[in-house]
Amino acid sequence: MQKVYIETLGCPKNQIDSEMMLGILSQHHYDVAEVPEDADVIIINTCGFIESAKEESVLTIVEFLEYKKEKCSTFIVAGCLVERYVDDLKLELPEVDIFIGTTKFPKIAEAIAAHEAGHEIQVDVGDIDILIPENLPRIKTTPSYTAYLKISEGCDNNCTYCIIPQLRGKYRSRAFEDIINEAKQLAKSGAKEIIVIAQDTIRYGMDIYNAYRLPELLKAICAVDGVSWIRLMYAYPDEINDELIQVYKEEPKLVKYIDMPIQHASNTVLKRMNRKTSQEQIRDVVMRFRKVIPEMVIRTTLIVGFPGETDEEFKELYDFIEEIKFERLGVFTYSQQEGTPAARMLNQIDEELKVERQESILELQQGIAHNYHSTYYDKTIEVLIEEKVEDEDVYMGRASFDAPEIDGLVYVNTKKNLEIGEIVSVVITDFLEYDLIGGLKDELSK
């Protein structure tokens, strides 16, 4: 039986596509290779969102092409970079056998069969607005206790800095029932945490139902047996309303955490970005969340150095972050993407100044995060155990207010043998800027 290895770059949305490619190939009698050295087929699922992601994708392709000298007979490059630069990639990387775009991965098995039959380069890109078929098989690559659940494809926001609509097409919500069925399957597979994702989760249902159905959808996912935590990511602030906030208050499984990218806080910059919100609305959403749910944790992301960003506009952003004190925050320097309106704007910002502004925000956030974590001292929180520290009586895990890969950790001191994927009660005994330290409640209370 042939084996396939897949290397996934970029976001969790890409990861789900990779998992479906593995699922499809498993039905065509392929086994999953744990390491690329053992693979007959290697797939690199690329990201093409910003310059650093493109560079990482190209470097990864070049690195993994070395395995073609060994066992690998079919080398595939898939995803966003292919959708964007397939002609350049064909020219620069003649060793690649198959190029497959963001919506064509369901045809992965046919592409491999065609290549094996004729040994010609296979290219399948375009048609980025088509629907991804439902009920595709999927082999999870996340830990058994965590799973991503994608509720839509594409994006209609057309932010001036973003290339995603050109790579993944218009916004296409999945059918309500199909999402709930998948959530039930993920729960049956052992997932205790379901992370709801899309390019913009907040607009779920508006295209196919002409209605704002995200609150209803989250309630239905919360009703799925076997799931302990449901986490919402990529929820743009402009459509967050009291109905959604009320669902957060009422549903114990919906963790009190929301990922709400604001990108900036100066209204003039937001307008140049074509963001459909304002500083005043962002502040209002945050305040309403905190009034109804005092323990709410809000993560956001920012872009500094957007074309034309003045010292005054940056100070507006800095002052806003100092005022609002987001519990979780990431900040990126603006990346000039060819084919986007922002790339053609005048007054592009010097890279050195971008980094200076990024570091300024990060320094501010470090203090905010440290003060926030100090509020957990001597409090009990629920922690999902993910890993044991080798040769120490310490486990690493995540609190409900920490998303995987991007947020902090909780270090749990205990002599007990804990199960990976177990959720335990931990008393916090110390804190760092981004991480917490504690011990098991039942041990410390003795």
C-alpha cells in the first residue's frame, strides 16, 4: 500500500483541507506516512496570504523536493500559493508533478491517478467560487481531543490589504444541518474541544438563508453530546449583536473567549482598509461583552504600518489598546500584496518604522497581559491537559481562554498521572506575561 505525507502551512482552514485530502486518499487505499522519508506521495498545502507566508511555502517546497531523490514518486503542491502563482511555480519548480488549487483538492486522487498513468504535470486551479462537496472523509491531524469545524468558505469583505477573496472566492456558508452532523462526528471521534472557524464566522448564513444564524448555530453545536468546549474564532466585530452575546452568557459549553480581529482603531485607517466598522463600534462591542460577561476574554489582531499610517493614526491605535486592554492580542506589520488596492496606495511605510510600531504595541501588550494574568492568582480554572514535561512532575495544558498555537499555556505541577486530553481543576499559584502556573485543586486543598 502506498503512503502519503502532507505538510500543512498557514491557517486552520488549510489544515481542514489537508485532513480532507488525507481522508479522500485513505479511501483510495493510501496509508498516512508519519515522516516524509516513508512517503510515496508528498503534498505541500501552501499559504499565500502575506510575504513571509509565501517565502515559507517556497522554502518548504524546495526542502521537501529532496525526498524525490528517495522513495517519493509523486510530489504535489496545493492551496493558496498555487491558486495565485501556478504559472510561476510551474516554471520555477519543474520537479513538481501536480499543482492543485484551493477548491480542487477533492480531485486529489484523480490527479494522482492521471499523473501515474501519463507522468505529465497535472494542473487544476480556478473555479474558486464552487462549493466544496459535503461528507468528504477526513483524517484529523490535530490531537484527538481538539477539532476544527469550518462553517463557510471564502470571503466577501474585500479589505484593501487582503488577497483572500482572489484565492478562496466569495463567501459560501455551509448548510446548517451539514455542520451539525460534522460536529456530531467530531464528538464521536473523541473531540472535547470544537473550534469554529471560517474566513469570517460572524456572517454565517447571510448568503444562503438571508439571516444571521451564527447564534442559532452555536447553540446547536453546544447541544452536541460529548463536547466540553466550543470556541469561536475569526468573528469580525461589525455584525456582533446582543443575540450573540446572550448566547455566550447562556451556553456553558461556549467558552468565554472570542477571537475578534479589529486590525486598527483609527477611523481613517479603517476606512482606507475598507473595514466595515469604526473605533466607536469596536469599543461598544467590547463594553457590551464585558458588561454581560465580566470574565469574557477577547483576542484581537492588528496591522501596523498600513499605507499612509501617520504618527497621529498610530497613536490613536496605541491609545485605544491602552484603554481597552484586550486580554489577548497579536500584531503584524503590513505586508504589501500585489493585486490588492492597498499595494497601489501612496505613502507606503518604511519597514523599519513598521517594526518599531509593532514592537511598541507588543511592549504595551506585555504589561497588559501580565496585569491580566495577575487576576488569576489563587483562583481555580479548568485546564485541558496536552503534554507532560519530560522527567518532571509538570504537565502543560490550556485554559478555556487560550486557543491552541496562538495563546498561552498553563503549567500544572502534580505527581499524579494525568491523561492527555483530560480537563482538570487547577489553582493558580504563579503567573508570567503569557502563561500561568498552578497545581491540582484536589491536591492543594488537602
